[in-house]
Amino acid sequence: MAEPKVVDLYAPFERDTILEVRASKMKKMRGLNVMSGIDKTIIDGPVYVGRTGLEGDESDPTFHGGIDKAVHGYCSSHYPLWASEHPSAASSFVPGGFGENLVTAHMNERNVCIGDTMLVGPPSALSTNPDSCLLLEVSLPRQPCFKLNHRFQLKKFAPLTWKLSRTGWYYRVLRPGYVQAGDEIRLVSRPHPQWTIERIQEYLHRDQENEEMNAELASIEQLGAESRDAFKARVARAEARKKKNKKGVERWRDFRVVERKQETGRIISLVLEAVDPIVPPEGDEKSILLKPGVHARVKLGNGLVRAYSVTGPSFPSPSASVNKFQLAIALEPNSRGGSKFLHSQVFEGHTMQVSANFTNALPQGTSGMKAAGISHHIFVAGGVGLTAFLTSLEHFQSIHVSCELHYAVRSSADDIPFRERLDKLLPGTVKIYDKSQGQRLNIEEDVVKKLPWNSMLYFCGPRSLMLDAAEQVKKYQVPEGEVHFEAFEADISGDPFEVVVANRKESRTLKVEQEETLLEVLQREFGDEEVEGSCCVGNCGTCKVGLKEGRVEHRGTALSAEEKEGAMLACVSRGVGRIVIEI
């Protein structure tokens, strides 16, 4: 096919020509244990299009396919732009590169609107017998995923597609029929001329807090469920926030232990259920579900407050929620009182308080846009460190994202919690290193040295594992944004220092002693509602405060190198001499 001409993307259209029709079976992606239908080939001659798409076409049902995503359209005039902007992948930017079914030259995200209905067929049939022709309706903007990054071998490509509004769009099939290259696609109805694909992406991605636009988009019946439900949820959350602002935010909630289980000789699991469950806003039932990788902050009966990883119920269903979730706690030999109390004092029927705010220490990676850009996720855990990653592994497998676990234990016979859940993961996903059998996890040789392209590394385990991991990622120059350290213990001691809290009418100078943290001092002086903290080991960033003056010994992993120039983690980092902060 001849190279498509670059056209005026803002020019209105009433008809266009189908340049290519493409379909494919699911295939294994290069370098990944992931199946995809993105590699579509040209179909010669007419092909039948039913309610769920082209005959013989396959796609991953997790993200694609179904009534609202039956047919994918893309503008071929985008490809020369992509090629000029990304010369390293120029040869891949050809029609079909985005996995589209219908290749067109003129219609695009700036002149196609949600709800547009279009007749497709030979010009003669469109004129003489339109009722026999395929009838399509524009239903959704395409949401990019990591497969675009992997296909073009560009690490941060997927978000560019919506930032530049070059994602393509989906059709639902209103009347089945046949399509072939050379057919005309003709606009017959436009109920929402103000809502181009590009304008919807503005509020779907870039301006998410515009309540007026969220409400308007939530009311458009032709908008597919994937996007419409997102706008409905935002409307529901906005209403809930208004109610909370009037009533005040509840800080702590009562939970009852409804199940206690001995997972291993030193690890117990507790299932906690809310005494007064939260009822989700109508239309936003998913809002009470917890994302994988979150922590729950628990008040213990001995006066301590500790944060623990939520380990279940297992993903994807039933999912942990703000009303019921599971924790796992290892009895630490040098416990400061948290694990010892839970192991010896907490049993079924016991009631304890849990913070209303659950925090996520993992990169947005395991559930949000960052995960959409990563081709492969590698988790490395030792002992109870598994509990920080188990729900993320289950989540990734449920949505067909490539992942693996390297797990070091003292003994595979009696030191692995949640063994039945690990066994349900796909073969080859989990590699266990059994110390009792002479097996040793070598982070350099087994993990970092073999790191595949566009991977994300996650580490959680005892101090020796974490120190070795930090040394190896530095040695092999793994970029800061492609590795995450999740500690479950932290060194908080150090020399005493002074801190000036400067953002008040009267600045106050406080003393942080050798065995206390800046967070503890700030919460003692100003209250934990004014100065929040969650994980207390430097993972989540909840306790970040602004650094105005002075030197800091930075600890923890929640801040990037750039952020450390003007901030510090109050839960673990320590000032040197005298520092000035704002909260």
C-alpha cells in the first residue's frame, strides 16, 4: 500500500475510505509469556463483522473485545508523525502497528465523536441498499497498555498516545455486515458533536477533577462502560467528599478479627472485618475495594501503631475491601512489641482500630498508569517479604501482565505462607530458593544480570537481602524509576538533632532524641491528624515534609533523588545538627 499522506487532522469529515482491514488470532508476544492479538494481518476480500467483532479476530478480553470494543479504528496519517518523533522505531510505525481492525486516512480523534453512527460498504450499496450495510457506532477512546511499549520497544510510549490524542477509538456493531478494503465509511448521525475523542481524553486523563464535565460525560449513553463507569465513579466520589466535608472525616474504625490462622511456624494471618461497614456511593461499588500492595495501619492494644501489608482475600475475587481484609504478621525475634502483641494477644473475636486511610507503598505501578508502561514485573522476596507482593502477583496474572517471583525461604517444607495461592500462579512464575536444601538466591546472577528489557524490579525482605539488592542495582545502573525497595524494618536511631517548624505564625524549635523519629515528635506536638504517617519504614511517602534548610541523612525509598533536594521522610530520615522544615 502507498505511503499515506499527512492530512489536516482537524478537517471535518462525512466520508472516508477503508484502506485496510486487519484481524489476527492471539499470539505470544516477543520476549514475554503473554498472549496478544495486537499483531494483526491484512484480510483480503470481504469479512463478516458480528456484534463482537470481525470473524476470526481475537483479542485479550481483559482489556479489549466485547460489545463496546468490537472493532478498533486508527488513522494511518498518525504513523509518519510517530516515525519522525521516534526514529529508532520508525520501521514499525506502519498501518496495523496499533493493532487496529480498520485503517483509515482522514477520520481521527479530532473529527470523530462519541455516538457517531457510520454506514460501511461499497459506494453502490450505500446509495442503493443502505439497510444491507454494516452499521457501526463510535463507543470509546482506546486506552493504551504496556503492549504498545513492547511492540515499538519504547519504554514510555503508551502515555504519549493519550497525551497527543493518537490512541484510536472503538466501535460497537449496531447492525452486522461485511467489510473489505476499499469500502466507504459514511457518517450518518452525530448526536454529540461537542464530544470528540480528543476532548473526552482531556477529561479522562488530563483534567480528571472537573466535576461539571465528569457529570456530563457520565450521562452520555453511547459512551462505553469502560469510560462511562469511570466518570460515574468520579461523580459519586465527589458527592461522597462533600458529605464527608460536612460530617468530618472518620480517622479510625473498629474491626473485629473473624479468622486467625497459623500460616507457618512464625507467621500468622488475621482476617479483619469492619464492625460498621462502609456503604459505597451508588454507582461506585468498586470504590471500597483495596488496590494490590496497600498497607493497613493498626492500633494495637499495647499503645503501639504499626502498618502491615494487606495480603488478601486473594485477587482478583473476592477482593480485599475497606470493610474486610487480611494481614499476615511474622513474629520477629527483635520485635519492638508489634508482632509479639499480635501473636500472643490477638485472637478471633478481638476488636482493634484500623486507620480509615490505606496507603500504597508500591509504585503506582501495580494498579495504575505506570503498570501500563512496564513489560515485565520481577518481584524478589525473602521470608515474610512475600506478603508485600502476593496480591500484586495475583492481580497481574488476572489481567495477563507478565510477572515473576524469586522467593528465598529457610525451608520450603514449613516456611512458606499462602502456599496454595502461590501454587495457583502460572507455571514458571514462582522460583523458590530453599536454604535448607543448600539453595541460595543470588540477586546479581539470578535477577539483575538477566533483567529483561523494560522490566520493573521490586524487593522486600530482611536487611541482608535489601542491602545486597541495593548494591546490585547500583552496580548494573538500573534506573531509579525501575526499581522499588519495600522495607519491613528500618533503622531509625541516630544522633539527636534540632528541627525548626517554619510554616506557622510562630516557628517552633523541637528536639529529636537519639531513639525517636521526627514523625513521632511532630505527631506528639501537633497531632497525627496534622502530620500523617503510615508505613513508618520509609516506603509509602505519607510522612513527607518540606525541607527548607539544613542537611539530612536520607533513609527509606519513597523519595526520588530529585525530591530529596526539598523534602524528607519524617518516619526514618534524620537531620544533621539543625534543620528547618515545613509541614
